[in-house]
Amino acid sequence: MKNNEQKVMLTGVRPSGNLTLGNYLGAIKNFVTRQAQYKSYIFVADLHAITSPRDPAELRIAVNDCIAMYLACGVDPEQTIVFRQSDVLEHGIMGFIMTFQTHMGELSRMTQFKLKSQNVGKNGIDTGLFVYPPLMSADILLYNTDIVPVGLDQQQHVELTRDLAQRFNKRYGDTFNEPDVYIAPVGNKILNLQNPTEKMNKSDGPNPGTIFLMDDLKLVRKKIMSAVTDSESVVRFDEEAKPGISNLISILAATTGESIESIEKRFVGHGYGEFKREVADAVCNLIGNIQTKHQQFKNPDVLDAILTAGAERARIVAAETLNRARVALGLK
């Protein structure tokens, strides 16, 4: 199904608010460090953003801000095809096709759907919330993707994509590449600093347990120094017995590249206060550099040029894949 031997890596992000430290350490960083090794795609998933009502003006701003943040985090448009999902119309058509390959039971078991459907308004659950996983699968399958770097919470969506690719191929012939998930061994699940049993979520809004990449650095330090720990005063990685400290160790390891074992050894005999200060220093240094670069990439003309060029390149591959699927289905 591929025209060359180079493997493909793809990731996307909804422009649904300020990115968190968890977004960066769990997915963005892994993409950036590997973008030169693959034919790489990254897109802002604005179609996913309208699965619930969204103010159009705010969405346009959020899209540009999201792309600027990814560039600030190290995505290189010379190495990576960067584009806006809605600029490549094949996403919508392929998403519609993949919906027909999906069972309602599969969609109702998706963790994200179950979590978000717990807090519904008087009108009930939006259909978009229920059916967006097939669109996510289309996003991946359109580019013959080999690897999708995600946080642990998104693994289920990539597994569904594999299932749908296998199902389609079995029914209609060899059409889609079956992608693999890549989950970093360290930093794959950054948790809320105040409730280390829940992930650090960008939809939380102002929250003392969530670090946003655009947070004031003084606030970042305050959040880390106020993080929930335990009464043991031993810096030791044990997710079950010490979730708060384990989360901070994961953050420090993923931010600096130091191993968990090395961190544990360095802090033998040291208290939590000293440990938290080092975590805060590392995170503030990282976020400060990202914020500085973010300001450099906020020029709308520059962003539009990058997105337009990226969409033109992405559309070539997406159209080929959609055409192959249409032929397989008997639509062409």
C-alpha cells in the first residue's frame, strides 16, 4: 500500500484550550524527538473541536495558537507536514466511511465517551461525542501511518483504528496500513498534582493540579510546591502507595531525561521540599523556553503559509488513500 520504505508517524491535537505539561511530555515531546526519523505529519483537529458547539471566532484563534505552540515545542515544518484537518476534505469523507465499519458497542465502550457522557446537559449527549473515534481512525488511516505517539489515555483510540483497518481489509481487500501506538516508557501519563489518580487534563480550566504550558512561571512553581504527596518523606517511585511523589518523579524524569532510578538514588535522605524545588526548576526552565518561542511563532501570515503548504502536501496522500478505499468499496 505504500509507495516507499520510509515509515510514517502522525499525531493530531484538538484546539480545545491551552496545552498542558501532560500533553507535552506524553505526546508532543516524543513526536518532536522522532520527526526526522519518519515521514511525519501533525495536524490541528478542528473537525474534532466542533463535536460540541464552539464559538467560530474563538476556534479560529485556538487553531492558530495551537499550531504556534506545537512549533514552539519543536515541530519543524521543514521535516514535518503541518496542516489543519478541515483543509483536507478527505478526512470528513473517510470518517463517514469508517463510521460504517464501527459497531455501536465499540463506541459506547470508549473510555473518553464514558467519562465525558457522565456530565451531560439537558439535551443529552451530542452525536459528535459518540462518533468521533471513527473520524480519528480516518485521520490515522489516510496517511498510511505506521506509528502514533500518544499518551496512555489515547491508546484505546489507536487500538480501535487497528481493529477497523483489519475489519475493512478483511471485508474489501488489502487497503489500509495497520498503525502501531508508541507510548513513551517515562511520562506517558502525567497526573493531576492535586488528585494523582486522575490525568492532567486541559479541559479542567483553571486548576491548581494542572500545569498549562502558558501558565505564569510563578504559578507553575506554586502548583508544584503545593502538589499532594504523602507522609512518608521518602522520594521513591511507587504508583500505588505513593501516587503523588511518583507523578512528580515521572515529571522530572521526562523533563530532564534522567532515569527514575537515578532520581531515587540522588534524593535518598532528602526531604520533599528540596525534591519539589528541583522539579519546579526543571519544569519552569522547560516551559519558559517554550513560551519564549511561542511568541515568535504567533504571526498569522507565517502560520497560514505553513498550514496552506502542509495541507497541499497532505491532500495528495489523503486523496490517494481515499480513492483506494472507494475502489475497494465499489464506489468508484
